[in-house]
Amino acid sequence: MMTESYDYGTARGVWSEAMHAALTARDVRLLAHVPDGGNAPLIARCEADPAITVVPLTTEEEGVGIVAGAWLGGMRSVLAIQSSGVGNCGNLFAMLRSCTLPALLIVSMRGEWGEFVPWQIPMGQAAPDMLRLFGFDLFRLERAEEAQEVTDHALRQAFLGGRATALLVSQRLIGSKSFGK
């Protein structure tokens, strides 16, 4: 019997703690997410923080509407999704672009380091280009020790610069999924 697990590596706690610190320092009050192993450490930290409301989603598209509505209601929020979910959001990314709404997506990348699931590779490769096509500014997090700084710059770009922004968290940093031995 094969069991699914995630090999997070030693950086798991470091990057998620630093990223959470950057979110709270920039007054992010809501995290919408589709359940995801890659973003799980960050989601758990936000769930433990009473100042952040965590909203689990059934689809990534719901999250785009939630972060847009939160912004219009005066609240900073973040959408955490997997790179495979970027492909589900094209129509709603067009809304962010047309309405020039600031947004920050935290995208856990798949199809990179240690990936063995073949259907994750195409969207992992296409996600950055798709986000660029919809006008997102991209930041990439590769090293745990840079998590707070990179996250803070992405937050500033989104909320102070008024831009749709995506922070791509590399699979090498978050770890690769494994199924049994």
C-alpha cells in the first residue's frame, strides 16, 4: 500500500514563519486557499493566528473573487494556491487586470525539483508565463533565509504599488511530494 507524504526538507518551518511575519507586518487579515501540501506550513501558521481569517476554498477561482472583495471592503488578503490551479483562473485574472485591483497570490510550484507526477509538469512550466500574460508582476522565493524579504517586497508591490502580484514558492524550497517508497 502506497501512502502519500510530502518531503518538506529542513527549510519548512523557516520559510513559512518568515512569510507569516511579513504578512502580519503588512496587515494581511485574510488568507484564502485551496488545501495544498506545499503551502500547508504557511496555512497552519495563519490558522493559528487569531488576527488572520483563513478561508478554505473548493476552487481557485473562488479565491480571486474573495481577495478582490476583501480589497474593495478595505482588507488586505492573500490567495495561496498551487501552480496547477493557476490554469483555472484565467477569466478572473482578467477581472483583476481590467479593474486594476491589487492582489497577491502565493503559488506553491509543482513540476519542478523532484517532481515525478507527469501531469503537474506542464502547468508548473506554464504558470509563470500565464501570470505574466494577465499582467502579474512575479517574485520567486528559492531560499528560506530570503522568505521574509521576498514576501515583503511582493506585498509592497501588490498593496502599495496597486499591482496584481504573484510570489512563486519553488518546489525545491517547499519539498517534493512522494508516494511510499
